[in-house]
Amino acid sequence: MSRSFLFHIRHIRVIRRRMRCFILLLGLTAQALGSGLASYPQFVVADPPGATREGVRVTYLGTNGYQFEFNGHALLVDPYFSRVDLWSVALGSHIQPNASRISDGLNHLASGKRRTDAILVTHGHFDHLLDVAALMAKTKARLIASASSVGLVRQMPDANGLVTDAVKPGDVRRIGPWTIHVLPATHDRLFGKVPYNQPSSQAGSPQRAADWTCGEPFAFLIEVNGQRIYIDSGGTPAQLPPNEHVDLAILGVALPDSRARLHAALERLQPRYILPSHQDDFFRPLSAGFQFAPLSDFPFVQLESAQQKHSRLILLDYFRPWTLPKAANHEKRLNQQAPNPRDS
């Protein structure tokens, strides 16, 4: 049997595997209810139009992307505006940042004189990291991410001059008003495996969705203005958040694994506000509006959240800021329970 023949057989098998996954995804999409935030208006919060409030403002950017603002400073977490389409991902096509959509996203975030101090990235998948190099070039923000995610950004065209900071769990970074604790995390599984979890054989800059490999997942605990925000992109019951009370818990709930650990995560964090994340259909452009992803299960999230008597479940719409309220007795509680990690 010739090598050429064997190569073609292997190639056909790869194509078949990709097509099976693609057809499955199409089937799931077709079965989705297609519901958006209009189905749950009682949970949606936002500042009144034109409001200028003091405090920490949270803006949802879609997928697992957020902007946090305080006192003229901002942090971005997992900013992703390009929203690559399903066909390109499923068929292994070449993907790249969409400059027009990135510009539109930044225009939504423009709010006067505000410095973007850093971009935090939870892991290296394309829906978290693809746009980061372009955003760093535009905002001059530094990147705080794992060594593998930093390496992917460094392979992007025009990466020269970008300031990167490869961190590991246990590290702490103090930038402007922010204290950022880097925490260990896991990535939830899709059909029993972490997607794109193997190092890519691609030389040079990443070309396909599979080249944007997961790497080491992180969660972050952000302290600012006497308040604490925990954020991750999902996970498994094998790795839970720290046993630390927070004001706002942003928890990825995209897949069954992350929902299976939701109850235990909330018991440990005991947040005042629960914000489920990474549950929109990120193959749709942001301009099409929020729609729940096929594998999401917001009714389950509602039931789990309802068991937390002192927590309020909320939802955010794209680019509609919300100011995190301060509790009168919260500073005392934080002073009693705040960790005292060392800078790394």
C-alpha cells in the first residue's frame, strides 16, 4: 500500500471527523429556541442612559468579554469582537481578527478620558485571544495571561512593541487602582474533551481555530474600590473558586461541566450578584443582538442561583454599562476576610 494512498485515507478521515462535528453543531443550532434577553427582562440590569455614576462600572462585550471601569481606569477581560462564523471554525478555514468589528467594539466603549491599564485573558482559545494583539496595539494596554497565550499573541503580525506579562496561579499584579489575583482554573469539556487542547503544529502565526490552543486556564479575583469581582470562563467540579466572599461572581456556564460545578462555586463565593457568562451564541455578530447558545441552559442557572438566599442573579446586554452597587457593611466584611498574598 503506497504512502500516497495512506495519506489520502488519513486526509479523508480527518475531513469526515470535521464534517460530523459540523453537522452535529448545525443540528444543535437548528434545535435551539433562539431566545434572547427579552425572554428574561426581570434579570437585565443597566445604568440609565447618560448616567454618570461613581463606582465600578461593568460592561459586557459578548462571549466572556468584559470591561471594568473605575476612576478613569479600565480593565478588559477576554475581549472578542470579531465573532468568527461557524463555517470557518468547523471547516478549519483561515481566521483572523475583523478590523471593522474591532473598531465598532472600541467605539461602543469610548467614554471620555479613560486609560485601559491591562487586558486579562483566561485562556488561549480564539474566542478569547484572537483580537487581543489588535486591541493591545490600539489601547497600549499590557497583556496579563498564561505563557502559552502570551506566546500565541507574540506570533501575531505586528506584535513588536506589545507589552506582555506571562503569569501563573498565585501571582498578584497591582496596576492603577486594580489588584489582580491570578487563580488556577480548568476548562470545561465538549463531548468529553477540552477543545483545542493540543499544541499546534502550525509554524508562525495561528491560522485556524485549532491553532488557538487552550493552554493553562486562569480565573481572576479583581479588587478595586473596596469591592471584589471574581471572573472565570467556566470549569469543572475538579477546580472550584477560592472560599472568598465577593461582590460580583462572573461565572462561565457555557457547557454541562461548568453548570455541574455552579452550586459549589456559588457556595464558596457567596456573591452579592451572580452574573452567568459565556452563554451567548458567539458565532453571531454582536450587531445581531444577544441570543442564548444552543448548549446553554439558563433555566438551570436560575434554579441554582435561587438557592443562594443572599445573592441576586443578573444579566447584562451588550455594551450597556452597569454600576456595581456598594453594600454598606461590605467593606468591614472584606477587611475581615481579605487575603494577603505577596506580589510575584
